[in-house]
Amino acid sequence: MHHGFLSIIKMIETDLEFEKDAVRIYNEFAEKVSDPQLKKLFIEFAKAETGHVNGLQGYYNLSEMGSTK
């Protein structure tokens, strides 16, 4: 496998972990705040980050399928 391809996979793995952490943190913030508008904002942020996780996971899955060929 090409070294550059491995670097891209590693970058996706790193970003995936970052995005998962962001989801967790925003959900924690939403649980802790009492202001309903802030709670809603943090929930929306978590949803957006979840979209990023799903997209990156899709790319990662495709790259893993490509690496087994």
C-alpha cells in the first residue's frame, strides 16, 4: 500500500476521534446548562458534529475496503 494512502487514513482516524470528542463535549454541555436556548444550541452543535462523524466514518470504511484489495 502506498505511504500517502496510509497517511490519509491516519488523518481520517485522528479527525474521527476529534469529532467524536466534540459530540461528547457538546452533549455534556447541553446536559449541564439550564438556559433552554443554550441547551438547544449545544444539541444542534452535537448534531452537526455527528454528521461529521458519519461522513468521516463513511470515508474511513471505504478506505479500509480499498486497503484490503
